[in-house]
Amino acid sequence: MDAKGGSAAMSELQNGFKSAMRGLASTVCVLAAQTPQGPKGMTATAVMSLSMEPPSLALAVNRSASIAPDLEEGAHVSVQFLSEGQAEVARAFAGGLPGYQRFACGRWEADAWGTPMLLDASASIACVIDKCIAHATHNMIIAIVKAVRLSQGMRPLLYVHGEFTRLEAQEGRMPA
């Protein structure tokens, strides 16, 4: 499939791409920010490490998300890596609960910048947004890491093929 040949071919390409991406297992994250309207957050799986110097993340956010206008250069955002027992938190922030009511799920605390941090996540990373790059329906956000909180021994919540799952241990390790 390629992108040429009209709307039917594009629809076929988009459907194939969507199916391929649904098979890409991702750690489930929640992005959170303190805004003038109060705390806002969303579930996200398009999160990746970008650089170690400086430590930074790349986040893809649909511009239709309620938090999107608040994620601009210079703003603070936190990224929570959910643990396998936090599917309820993921659902709440995926639209299961409206607005600030999402923060009733889980134990939240403000960091040094006032940004909400989920206390019992596998990891919570406080960032400041360095760049926002608009592309089609999404913004690609480059966020510089300012602080990290880790919870030892927690396994990640994963999302693949439209459902939550967990990591199963396999024998062996990748070569270093």
C-alpha cells in the first residue's frame, strides 16, 4: 500500500497503518499539568525517551485533547508510567471521568513546580516543555526532564491490540 491513488487507497493505507500500530505494545502513561483552569491530564502511549544529554522525552498529543492547549513551550508537565495494577487510572484519564475528577483515581501530589505527580506509578517524571512541533492532528512535544520519582519492583501496565496487558517474564536477556 502507498499513499497515492485517491481516498479509497488512503483509507486502506490508514486502516493498515492503524492495525500495524495496534500491535505495537506500549507502556501506558498519564500526562498531567497544572493549568489556570485546574489540573488536567490524559492517557498516552506515544511517549519515548529522546536523549540522555539533556535527559528528555518526546510526547505525541492529539490537538483535540483538553490538555493540548496548555502544553506549550515553557510549561511544566509530568509523565506517569503506570504499573500493571493501574488500569482504572488509565481508563479515567482516557475519558472515563471528566476533567479534574480524573485526579480522584490514584494518589496525587504536587511537585516543586505545582505539577500533579502520581505517587504510586512505576515512575513519575517532571518535565518542562522545550519545543512543540505541529504535525497533522498532533503536536510532538520535546520535554526536558527536571526530576524523577521511581517506585521499586513495580511492573508496567502495557497496551496492545486495544487492551491492557502485563509483561510476562521470558528466559534470557539481550546481549549488552
